Amino acid sequence: MDEAAMVVMIVTVVVGKVALVAGLWLRLRYRAQQDSARLACMTSVVREVASRGGHVDLEDERVGCGRSRLLLSAQSVHLDNGAA
């Protein structure tokens, strides 16, 4: 194998690895933003219900992502975001 073919092969492998890592990073960033938006929405809804004198026990579980549980009543607020 000559030098040009070797350089092309190495560059191709490196570019492929960089593209893979960039894709995984973008996917993780998107998932984190979606989870943050979902938690903010759930929190605001539950706080609104609790502020009107209600009691809410909301639990959200996603496969591979863990579990979020919100317990709200008119007297207390508790947020537990634990991994499953």
C-alpha cells in the first residue's frame, strides 16, 4: 500500500470516529434539553394545582433514564429526582 492510500485510510477512520462522537454528543444534548423542559412543565403544572389547595403525587419514569417523582400538597413541596 502506498503512502497516499494509507493517509486516506487513516483520515477516513479519524473522520468517522469524530462524526460518531459528535452524533452521540448531539443526541445526549437533545435528550437533556427535552428532560429539562419536561420537568419544568410538570413542576409548573403541579405547583399550580397545589397552590389551589389540591394534593398531587406525580411520578414519571422513562426506560433507561431514571425516575422523577413530585409530591406536592398545600403545606409542603418535595422533589425527588432519583435514578432507577
